[in-house]
Amino acid sequence: MKKIVSILILTVVILAGTTRVFGERFEGLGMNIDLPEEYYNLKAGVDTNDSKVEFYTALMQTTKEDLAAEYKQNLVLYNGISSNLANEIYISETENNLTKSIFHLSLASEDRIDKVENEIKKVNESQGLQITSQETYSNNGIKFIKTVSTKSKLTIYQYYTIINGTGITISLHSSDSSAKIEDLKKIIDTISFEELQEKPADITLYVLIGITAILVIMVLVLMYMAFFSKRNEDDYEETDNDNN
């Protein structure tokens, strides 16, 4: 009997210490990810006008309108806040010439990866953050750039990748150091994409080839016209000499 009670107590302790997760799908990215169930999705709350938002805006000394504007400006897809209010998870997307040209970070050359790392550093430094570490990490065929940065008591753990021409950032912000990089890694390792598209052909290259071909044809036409004109002049001079 004592053995059964001990097993039951142990089971309860294990379950209590296990972080419950829920699967989230981001339709626009075709991305599936498991997120901690204890986190409240403030972004979804703002979008649906949830009554709980007032509690968080009061604590954060902001307004729902300001949050909505911030989410829109930074293309935030998810903003989860932990139950102790000390940790936040952000998922955001971006699309620009660099992400489109790389298309998949896992296929990028070392020079391209270095360029992306430098861009991440610039963004962090512009926000007053100090980079403490930066390296690449791969899982399930997806390559990420893992960055840790700090500012005063704030620590930000960030994973960044490029999939199907879109840059995706998943970051964990901790104001009391209760969160660790391993906590975010567990989330990252659950990520999957329903479709990895083939990188489209570089239209710029085809345009350059087309322009070059047109220039070559124009040169040939001009050479032919010049030759034909010269030949007509020679024939005219020859005929004129014969007549004389």
C-alpha cells in the first residue's frame, strides 16, 4: 500500500513539474510549433479584444492600441507572456531583398550567413543590446542563427531562420533570468514546415541576359548597316568612275 502511495505521489510531482504545451500553426508561414500552455498570447488577446488584455496593459503601462500598432509595425505573429510575467516569447516574420535572395538559410553560403549575422548584430545594437554569443544551430534540416544578447537585467535568447524567402524570429525575453536558452531550444526543436518551396529562378539574371542579348543584336545590326552602307558607297563610286 505504501508503495502504491509513493508511486502516486511521484507521478503527481512529475506531472506538476512538466511544462504543458499546445500546438500552434501559423498559416502564413506553413509553420507548426509547440508553445508553453502557461503563456498567455497577448497578441491574440489584442486581436480578439479579450477582456484579459486590460490587466496586462495596466501592468505594462501601455494601451491596447499601442500594442496593436507595435505588433503591426514589427510583424509580430505571437506574443506570449508567462504566468509570473517575467518571461515573454515573440514570434515575428520579415521579408526583404536579403531573405528573398537567400530563400532558405540552410542553403546559404558562409558569406551569406555572415551577412545575416551582421544584420542581426546591427539590429540588436541599435536597440542598446549587447551580443554575448552568436552561433548557428541546425535541427530537422532547418538552420538557425542563435543569438544571446543582454541589456541591464533583460536577457534575450533568439533563434532566426529563413524559410521560403521569409525571415522568422523566435525569441525568449527574460527580465529575471528565470528562463534559459535551453527552454527556447525545446520550443525550436518542435518546429516543422508543411512545405519547403524550391527557390525561384533569379529574374534579375534573366533580365541581364536579355539586355545583353539585345545589345549584341543591336551591335550586329549596326555593323551590318555600316558594312552595307559602305558597300553601296563603293558600288556608287565604281559606277560613277565607269560613266566617266
